[in-house]
Amino acid sequence: MEHIMLLVTYRMLPGQRDTFLQEVAQAGILEKVRQEDGFERYDYYLSAADPDEMLIVEEWDSEAQQQAHIHTNHMVQLRAIKEKYVADTKMQRIAKAD
């Protein structure tokens, strides 16, 4: 089975990282992601050097499951939250086989 790992970097609007994280937590988005089929890992990491940057590490059992993930209602909700607080998103995809 092909595993997919994504490294997603968010460049926040200045000073908005904590507000973004609070809104994501209030919406329960991380808990919903962790219940999805194929979920392996979905974690947020905050930069110690830059308060306007954060890294999301996602890992899924397969690309099909990751693609299904991006079409869930809670990811639609996350994109709406991102529009308010995130200035830029960069993604690196890492495919690995068992």
C-alpha cells in the first residue's frame, strides 16, 4: 500500500496564528480529520523562529484516502477559516512505499 506524507507550510497573516488555531480547535477540525479512513498523522507544528509560520505534517495510507480527505465538509470549513488568517500555503508531497 502506498503511503502519502504531506508537509504543508502556512504563512499566516501577521499576528493571526493563534487566532487561526483557536478557530480550528473550536470547529473540531483536527478531531474530525483523525477519524477519517486512512488517517495516519495530521499534526500542527509552530515555528520557534517565526510566529507567522506553521507546519502541518499529514500522513495517509493512500493517495485515494488523502484525496477523499480534501473533499470532506470539515476541510471545506478549514479552507474558509484559512481565507481569514493564512496569506500563503506551500506543500511538499513525499510518497513512500512500505
